[in-house]
Amino acid sequence: MVMLAPALVVGAMMGLAILSAATSSAATSRGFVLRKNPPGIRAVSPGGNPLAGATFFIDRDSGAASRQAQAWRWSHPQWASLLDVIAGQPGTQRFGGWNGPDPQGDVSAYLARAAGQEPGTVSMISTYRVVNGHCGNYTPPPSEMAAYDRWISGFARGIGNRRAVLFLEMDSLITMGCLSPRGVTLRAHELRDAIAALSFCPHLVTYLDAGAADAGQPSRVARLLKRAGVALIQGFFLNSTHFDWTSKEIRFGERVSRLTGGKHFIVNTGENGQGPIVPRDRVHKGNEVLCNPPNRGLGPRPTTNTGYPNVDAFAWTSNPGESGGQCVPGAPPTGAYWPQYAIGLVRHANFDVR
């Protein structure tokens, strides 16, 4: 049984209010399964693809690629047309510490705008809040744990009764390798508490970070996923901050799926069309270059028709064109949109899954 932290009890009570206003039976819209979660936590049994047939929200007004394409429409029409390739696909709106101690208002406003601009579509959202950058023997103090509880409770309230697909806590599992055993335990508790709060969002389909094929062994990844509560949600997602080949991630995901009772998964294909750049010195420089590697390209287009029963979707969770940091001349800070890099991704695109 999952015990809710005190801050999450408040979120749970509000979640019950949300449920009381929701419809009492499951429904579908454009093939998207509107799941009605019961008040409480229970395992989600493996089954079909809840995203099949969904039409996803494309942010044509405020999306970074869309805005830049419009700005260049007359001055640089060729560049604008290249950015249109990205702007015409559904992206993923990311939320984190930059949204303040309570993201409820920001999340609610985004989902309301999406529903108003493209009625019937489903938004893809992600969180990057739990990773605090501490490694080694660091143990987060109670105040930090409580702050995360408040943040994720507000996030759940912001979603409320709306339909969305959530990529929960990017990098949260892939970074567990640098934590102490105590740190791993606390991270797993944070993720389970997040899942507990989000379970009261009746029309939310959630996937948990599972790293990437070149950053962990399937057996270890499966163990961490189970400790974090993957049994209580739809499944996991891969490659969110890496450039690994889609086919390799699928093979890895299938092995993790078998070890987690058949859980489904999603692969980020936003920037992996040319695969990763592997450093010569992997011991000191990592398994692949992650900060704005040159000559990378868009990967397979977002779709729920993947051809693999356990792969619910290919999605551009990385929002192609966002900078990985100021690691090369001219690069903007991490997360800032870099139009020149985005253009390179389009020029080197490879939409073939294999």
C-alpha cells in the first residue's frame, strides 16, 4: 500500500473532488481511452494501447518552432519552411522548478488553451522537477521532500479532469546511478508519491522515465521502475535526453517490459535520426555526447501506429531544437530554443524506424 505524504493528502482530497465532478464511466474520443481511476492506488494491468487513434495537440501559436517560422516567413522563407517540419508535429510541454513552488496555474492554463485552440486533441506534457543535481551521499532534507510533494500536488490539481499524456520526471531514473542507496530509496518514494497524487487525475495516461538503452542494464532498470511504482501506471518512456537509435531503444524496451510484467512504453524520437555520437573515452566522457552533438537529425515522426504492440507511441518529448547547454560556440542556455540547431535537425532528418 502506498502511503501518501501529508502534502499529498491535500492533493488526494482535491483529487476526490475532481473525480466527483467527472463522468462515472469510461469514454473515448478520437480513440483516446479516458480512464477513470478509482479513488486510491491499484495496479494497471497490461492491455492495449490507450493512445491509439488519438489526435495530439500541436502548439501552432506559442510553440517555439512555430513562432520562429512565422518570424522568418518573409525574411528567410527557406529557413521558415524547414522549421515548419517541426512546427507541424505535436510537441511536449515541459514543467519544472521554473514554474514556481506551485505549478497548478501554469499547467491549467496550458491545458485550457490547448483544449480551446484544438478541441478534441490530447496534450503531451512532461515534468523535470525531482532531479536536484545532487549525487554521492547527499540526502535531501525533509523540507526539500515536502517542497516536491507540494509541487506535484499542485501539478495534479492543474491537470484535474483534462485529458493528457504525461512523461513523469525526465531523467529521474537514469540519474539514480549517482545516488547513494539512501538517495535511491528517497527518489523511489518521491516518484511513488507523485504517482499517488496523479492517480486522481481521471483522464491522464502516465509513463515514467526509464533512461535509455546505452545508460543501463534492463534488469536494473526494471528493478528501479518497480520500486518507483510503474505497476500503478501505463508504463515507461525511453531516450528522453539521449540520441540513441529507435530500433535499439525498442529492443531494450521490450526486455524491460518483460521484466515489469508487460508494461508498455514510449520512445522519444525527436533527435535520434542519425543516432548518437559515441566518445572515444567513454569512461570519462560518457556513453554518448549529450550536449548539442553536431549533425544529428529528426527521428521517426510522432505516431501511435508504431508497428510494435508494446510501443504505445513514438513522440518528440525532447522538443527538437532546444539547446542542451552552452557547450559549443553560439549555443544558448539549456532548454532555450536554438533555431539554427533545429534547422540542422531537419536537414539531417531520418524518419526510418530501422
